[in-house]
Amino acid sequence: MCKIFFLLIFILAVVTCGLASEKALLIDDFEGAISGGPEGTVDFGAGGGSSVEVSAATDIKYSGNQSLKIVYDALPGGYMWVARGFDLDAKNAAWQVLPQDIQWDKYNAISFYMYGSDSKVRIAFDIKDNGNEMWRFMIEDNFKGWKKIICPFNEFFARGDWQPNSADKNAALDFPLKSFQFEPRPEAKGALYFDSVELLSTL
């Protein structure tokens, strides 16, 4: 009787874990080559005196073989971006999953893992929607080690400082999303690490 009880508990745990895993969809883990340029796997750049470089980090990683390392110098009046997804200048920056293959109505948040150093730097996490409008979620490096950052879609706001010329600017977050990007905000200098970007259902 006791063995049957523990067997049922084990089965319930397995089923529960299976159901929980169905509520997350991994779209990017930054595995493979990390490079810039027109044929690159990451779309990144900077202006206004700021600078940014990206590479693969094998020493600091959350999962897999590597994470995305961003070395940045964000100056007042400057800007930068580090993007992955579709319709970017870097042809090979695509996610693991095509946007049109995702059932977006099943998810209400996007998340990623970030390695913090308690630097207090503020980081903008932007997403580009189906109408090419840019939406922003702000975070702060106020912790140490790896942390899962959850960004509910209803807490993003349309960027008022800049939008692409092609943006429809309809103030509605239109799915499917096309890309995401990171931008350390001025004035700050250092390195950041990111890993495992997922869509989540937190309902």
C-alpha cells in the first residue's frame, strides 16, 4: 500500500512537471556562432559616442554551452542595441522558432536569464511588434548571479523617444512579435550576460 502511494505521488509529480513545461516556449538560447555584420547572428550597433561588442561566453552561462556577453560603454546622449529575431539587418539572427508558428494567445510574458553584478545599471529590453512598433520594459542590475527576468506583455510601453520610420504607431501591441533587443542605458560601462529567452504563460 505504501509503495502504491509513493508511486502515485511520483506519477503526479511527473505530470505536474510536464504541465508546467508546456507553459514555457524557448525561443532563443544564444547557442552557436555569435557574430555581427550583414551575415551575422546578432544585430548590434551604437551611436552618439556609445560603444558595444557582443561575443559568446562559455565561462558564465545559465544553460547549454554559452551565453550572450555584451561589453558596453553607454555615454550620455548615446544609444546602442543588441537584437535577435527577424527583419533585422543581420540575416542570421533568427530565433529557434518562427513567429508565425507560435500560438501567441497562449502566452502573456517574455522572460530571459540575466547574470547580475549589482552594478545598478538600467537596461532597456525592447520588443518589436508586427506593425514594427517598438515597446520597452525597464530592468535594473540590482542583484548578483543568474536571475530570471519576467516581462509581462501588459507592462511594456510604446517607446516615445524613437520609433522606426516603418512603425505603424497605433499604440497597440500587435502579434506576432518580430524581435527583441537589449540596451544598457547611460551612463554606464561594463559587461552583461544573457541566456534562455522564453515566452511564458503566467496565468
